[in-house]
Amino acid sequence: MIPIGQKAVYIDLPVQQVEWAKCQTVRQVKVPFADERKGYTRAFERLVLEFSRYMTIHGI
């Protein structure tokens, strides 16, 4: 859930998985707009940075 304003925004994104037969592992396909180390998208990061120009950190 990503709260934006007074509304909760949910992102429902099915992520494909692939199975590597050689090593018997299952991996997720990389999603080009999201950094795998983060729990949010680049667009959301830009939105928060834009808000920070006009709001306090607590307000964001």
C-alpha cells in the first residue's frame, strides 16, 4: 500500500518467475521500473522527492 493524500493506493503486479532446470532454482524476472533492493518504484521515489520541495519530511 502506498498512501497518497487521503487515499490508499495498491499496486497489484504479477511478477513472472522462471525455473532454472540446471541448478533447480526459481528466480523472479527483473521488473525494469523497480530496483530489486527497494520496496517502491522509481516513480514513487520521484514523487516523494518532488513533495519534499514543498513539504516537511513529517508531512510527506
